[in-house]
Amino acid sequence: MSVPPSKSHGRKSITASLKPRDLMDQNPRLSGVWTAQIITLFPDAFPGVLGESLTGRALKDRKWALETIDLRRFGDGKHRNVDDTPAGGGAGMVLRADVVGNAIDHAIAQSRAPRPLIYLSPRGKRFDQKMAQDWSKLAGLIMLCGRFEGVDQRVLDHYNIKEVSLGDFVMTGGELAAQAMIDATVRLLPDVLGNAESTVDESHSNGLLEHPQYTRPAEWMGREIPEVLTSGNHAKVAEWRKEQSETLTQHRRPDLWANKVKEDE
């Protein structure tokens, strides 16, 4: 099968006047850069919000790369069909194993380094900060965005694809989930954030929710910044922030607090 080249993001020098979509280009792939390859029926959905702010700047600066693979190009017949009715009956349509398999083979062939296969699925393991940290240490990911009633189980079994969920809810497709997970991962890459310490103190980085944040003005609507934060005593500030994180976690996420206590035992 002759397949048109995948679209790649973050491959050319751009100016501030360009829109996020203009980050797409057919330039050669960049070696040694963390890369997300996205298999999707909606390649135009990317880079989406990933083309904005810090992730967009890092994409432009080639600190990471994004490639979309249009699943429709691997469809069967004149109309490029990608789905069919569920075996055994039922509502909806299922993405075909042969179509998805060809797209995955293409993605693997285009990869400069081994990348795990991820299927965005509501029945998968729930995505969390630890997973984002682990992914940021890899060469990148191949992410399969589902649609309709999902993907033929045989293709998931054949390629040993890991199913990952954004949360306990159902979306119309995996594109938004993929963008959220990529954002959480890319911001952990070296030099993407202006201050590396930003990823150390934030929620979930150490198993706790982040402490409250304040800034100017010192007083607003009768509410003042906690005195300890303006005391100049860094040790007391650190102690206050730790106490606040622990209290918030206990009250809002008892599940996280239980895990934290267990880890500290």
C-alpha cells in the first residue's frame, strides 16, 4: 500500500504571527527528540492547544516533536472504510483490525527509536503524574485515538498495546485525551518550562496536592496573604506549605493521602 507521508509538527522555524496549525510541515524527522506519533481520524485536531504557550514554543524550538498519521488513508476500498459493525451485534461501529494494524505498522516503520503503543480508552489504567514522568524518560509514544465503539480487540492483543484512560468518563474520541496526556508529559522534558523547580512543588509531583498560592496585591476584598509568606523566613514558609499540602490532600484526596502514608511507612 502506498501511503502519503505523515504530517509532522515542530519541524520548521516560525514567527510569532503564525497560528498553531502552521507548526505542521513535511520536513525531515529530528533524531533524538521526544516524539508523539498520533494515529487519528482527525489529524487537523493537532497540535490544538499543544501549539500554544510553553508547549507550543518548545515544539517550535524542536525540544519535542508531534506527528499525525491519518487513519483514513489506510481505509479499505474506494471510500476508505475504517470501521464495521460489531461481531455478535450491537450498536455503533468498531475500528477494523486490518486498517488499524496497517497504520500502526506505518508508525513503527517511521519511528527512529522504539516507542510504546498507547490506546486512549476509558477502560484503561488511569493516567497520572507518575505515568507522565515515566513517559517523559522515553523516546516518545505512538498513541492510537479511538472512535465509535472502540478498536477490534485483536489489534490490541497482537501489538500488546497499553490502554490508558484520562479518567472515569467517556469521550467521543481519544484526541483530547491524547493532547492532555502529551501536555502533562512534554512539560516535564528538559528546558520546556522556564523554571525546572516548577515541576517539583506542584500537585502530584510528590504524592500530595499543591499548597495554596498567593501574589500581589497584599490585601484583596478584605483577604490578606498569610503572614508567614511575607516573613522572609524560608524555613517557616517551607513548613507552612508542607502542612497545607498535607491538609488539602487529606481532605480532598483521601486516596492519595492513604498512598502517601503507605509509602512513608
